Amino acid sequence: MELNPADLKVFLNHIYEFKKGVRRMVLYTTNKKYEDFAVKRLANQRIKFIVQQVDDERINLFFGCDECIEAIRLLVNRPLNKLTPEEDFILGAMLGYDICVQCRRYCDRKQRKMVS
């Protein structure tokens, strides 16, 4: 299998940011063909991770500090689009997304759920 360095540049940057303490947890979605490379790289660097199948061609790769990955094991047990508004909020906060944007997203999802 031939790896495309451009496709993996973001992944390698996420590892760099994690190791420098910029991020405590990362969600990286990629083509399944890069799974072996990514898993080996994380294992070699002793970074905890979880692989989640998205579809036949893509995976979600969660990696980061031990506490976050343990929480992900409990929280993300189905496709991300099936998470409750509360679970989605927690995941976004864990990933370091803008908290005000997460609050708006949560409120919008809760209001839509109440209307339907």
C-alpha cells in the first residue's frame, strides 16, 4: 500500500499537538487504508487510542490522554450522529471545541428534539 504524505500531514500534526500539550484528545477521521499506519504510529509512541468504524471506507480515530480515552470508551458506543445532545456536547467539550458554539449546538438540538 502506498501512503500519501499529504493525507497524513494532519494526523501527524495532531500527534505533535497532543505531545506538546496543545490538545488533550483528538478525533481524526481518515480513510481506512491508513489505519495500520496510524495505529502503529500511536502504539509506538505509547498514545492511547480507539478506532471506530464509520463506514466501509472510513474510520474515526480517537487518541489522547488516558482519562479522555477511557471516557470515550464509555461515551461513544455508537455512530457519532446517534449521540444524544448531551453526549455530543460532552464530546465537543472534550475535543476542545469552542464552548459557546457547543452551547448553541446543544440548545438547537434540544429544541429540535422538543418540537419533533
